[in-house]
Amino acid sequence: MDQAFTQDMTLGYSTDEPSIVLGSPMLDGEVLSDVRVTLPLSTTNRHGLIAGATGTGKTKTLQLMAGQLSAAGVPVFVADVKGDLTGLAAPGDASDARLQERVTSLAWPFVPSSHPVELLSLTGALGAPVRATVSSFGPLLLGKVMDLNETQTSVLSMVFAYCDDHDLALLDLEDLRTTLQYLTSDDGKGALEQYGGMSKATVGVLLRSLVTMEQEGVGGFFGEPAFEVEDLLRTAPEGRGIISILELADVMAKPRLFSTFMLWMLAQLYQALPEAGDLPKPKLAFFFDEAHLLFDDASNALMEQIELTARLIRSKGVGVYFVTQSPTDVPSSVLSQLGNRVQHALRAFTPQDADDLRKTVRTFPKTDHYDVEETITSLGIGEALVTVLSSKGVPSPLAATRLVPPDSRMAPADPPVLERLINGSPMRIKYLEAPDRESAHEILSARIAAAKEAAAPPPTVTVEGPKGEKRRRSTAPKKRTSTSAEKSNAQRTLEAGLKTVSSSEGQRTIRVLFGTLFGKR
Ligand SMILES: Nc1ncnc2c1ncn2[C@@H]1O[C@H](COP(=O)(O)OP(=O)(O)OP(=O)(O)O)[C@@H](O)[C@H]1O
Ligand SMILES: [Mg+2]
């Protein structure tokens, strides 16, 4: 093999640091199996992109990285859009002929292995339920779910600001609906007038859009118990990182919803984690599959927030990996922050493809060994053009890499394994508690009454909660403060709920991050 190539690869990828192995470099179809293309754990937080045409091996690359990171003690979050990542929980099949061929060509010691997996699910059907409060979601993300335009989103922001100003907790969609109903009622007129930009007509549009959303069954994703992102940072007793897999197969038809939920998780992580600087290994690797869904028709405001989140979360020890077909799916401001790149094959069928390909080629570092455009179009399945940040922070030499196979199963786990994972999960028990439907009518009436009180000028009111109320989710929106010295149990429950949700500074911070109307509060 070409001497200069061998030397460049050997030097470029030699490291004593703990790293994960992606594969070995190739030149003219020959594999240099003495050298391993590696990603140092210390630069895993420098974010990355896994791109390539359909069927070229993106998901298997994600599986490979997730398994090795877990083995190195790094917790991992992955979104499983097609249901093909549950195989992480089962050992790979060493008898597979294609796998054997790959392992031999790479001189790779293949040891089948399963990984500690936690299944999460937005519906709760495929794993522990993940819910968010409307308040923590904020207007920008909710606006994306509701497909609002910028004007409508800014009105929604004002509704959030109104609730903040009046200490009204927004826990679930019902809370938001009641607030919107109130604001469009005769009683609420005064409130609308105080918030200059809120027109009754637009609030009406929001209300209708919300009702449609509830009819589509989205309501259950919002409310309490809200998912605590700290649960993504767990390690198993023997030190391996737990791989949390968000199963999305049953909400595939709602891409706006699940992509914003992932962004919400990132925002929550940003808020929950302290500054960490550069760590020897990340606290979490976060894989964002089908990332184009996030960027598709995102408003400028949302785009800015995504860029900002990516920039800031790195120093909190979280590495974010976007997985999508073409690098051109990712806006350049975000792309430029992705230090680690695994580019699978791209095909140039249409003039647009050819255009995208040329743009992609320009985003890679220079190389003496490859014609980048030709290499990208001729890579085989499970091969990729790789460049990562070395532990010194310098881009590694571009390497057309034959990837090692994941040590876990390259197909969904068997149903009994899935069942065991779902039913045996402590997270499921923690988050399963369903909303208290029985008292819904009572609660709703109390909310409307409370909302009216909130709008009345003298704040000297005592709110009686409905009898037998046990759950704090069922107590909003309503006044937080009472001038009455004696508080009922319901009142105390109510205040506790509000403290953890509405009045929590943390939630405000998140909403600042995700842009309330007044943005920089
Ligand atoms: N590293 C690898 N080792 C062994 N086989 C691989 C590897 N990568 C990909 N393959 C093979 O290629 C097939 C397709 O890979 P994968 O599902 O990862 O593609 P994809 O790019 O995610 O496709 P899509 O865009 O449709 O989701 C796999 O089922 C597997 O057989
Ligand atoms: Mg895939």
C-alpha cells in the first residue's frame, strides 16, 4: 500500500487515549487493518454528523458508536425512528457470513455483546413514558409542534408571559386550552388589552389549533409526571453507560412532535447540567436520528436556539450527533460546530443531488489521498469518509473507512426481550402514573374559576381545590399566593405544584433559552 498514505493514517490516528474504534482506512479498495480509525472519548463532546444516502449504514454506525460508548462507561441517548435499534439489547450474530467477511477483512476481534438498554416512548406503549409540561416546553417548541407561523408563535409567547406574570401553571394542554378560552372570553378581554400584541382573533386561531392537536391524541404527551433528563445519565452497576432508546415507531406520523421533544430534552439537559469544561469522557452522547425533521421549515428563532444549544451544551459534557441523509439538511451555522464526521455514500441522481454533493465536498478538509467527490459516491455499505477531532483538537486525516460491525444484534430484539425490557424497567414504574381522569370535570371548573380570579384586580383570594385531590398535575392554572393565613390541604398541594413548575427559575431559564416573546428576560 501507498507509503505516504500508511504513514499519514498511522500518525493521524495513533493515540494512547481511551477511544472508540470506528474501523480501518481504505485506499483503492484495500483495507489497512493495522491502523484503526478512532474517536477519542475526550472529543466526543465536540458533536458530530453521521450522513449518507438511505441504506448506506448510518443506523449501524450509530449502533456501533452507542455500544462502544456504553462499554466505555458513557451513557447514551438514541432516537429509534424505525425500531431497528432495539438490537442493542441483544448480542450480535457471529455466524452471519457477511459479518464474518467484514471481520476478517478488518482483522477485528469480534465478541458478540448485549448492552444495558432502557426503552422510552412518547406514547408509553413501547417503553417508559416521556412527558413534558407545557410550561417547560415553551412557546417556541410548542409553536413548532402546532405548526404556527411567526406571528402566531409570538402571540403564544405572550400567552406564556401572561401565565408567568399571573403565576398560572401550564402543565398540560388542558391548562393551555383553558387559558386561551379565558383570554377569548368576555372576562379575559382586559387581560388581552394589557398585552398589546395579542389579538382575540389570533388567540382564537391558537385555540382551534390546540383543539385539533388534542383530537389527534397529542394531549397525553404533555403533563406530569414530567420526564427528568437526569435519568438519561445513568450507568449500570458494573459501570457501563445505560443506552436510553426513545422508541418512535408508533409516532412516526408526527415528526414535528418527536423532533421537538428531542430538542426539549436537550434544553432540559442544558439547564440541568453544570458547566464541566473539557472532560476525559462525555457525560452523555445524544444521537438525533432523522435530524432533517428538526430543521425542516424551522423558524429563524428556532434555528438560532438550536445553534445556541449546540454551542453551549458542549461544555456541559454532552456530545450531540445529528444523523441525516445529506449534510445540506443541517444549516451551516450548526454544521460548522460538528467536529466529528462520518460521511457514508451519497448518490447523485438529480441535478439537485449533484449540487448538494459539491457543497458537501467543500465542507471536508483537504486530502492528498482521495478525490473526495468520487470517494463519497463510490463508498460501499458500511463504509464512510471519516474525520474526527483528535485529542489535541486538530481534525484527523480524512479516511475512507471500512467500519467494524456493531457487536450487538443488527436487527430488532426479539419480542420476549422487548417485553422484558419494557416491563422490568424501574423508569416505567416511575413515569407510568397516569393523569387523574376522574376529577377532570371538577378540576376544569375550578381552573376556569381560578383563572377568573387571577384576572381580577385585588389578589386577595383563597382558592379551594377540589376535594380528594391527590395529584399536583391536576391543579392548574390558578393563583399561587393567598393572603389567607389558613391554607387548605388543596391549597398547599397547589402551591407545591406551582413551585416546581410555574415559578421555578429553572423553567424560566429554559424558556429564555427557547425564546419567550420578550426573549432576553
Ligand atoms: N458497520 C456495518 N457492519 C456490517 N453491516 C453493516 C454495517 N453498516 C451497514 N451494514 C449493513 O447495511 C444495512 C443497512 O444499514 P443501515 O440500516 O444502517 O442503513 P441506513 O443508512 O440507516 O438506512 P436508512 O436511511 O434507510 O435508515 C444493514 O442492515 C447491514 O446489513
Ligand atoms: Mg437508518
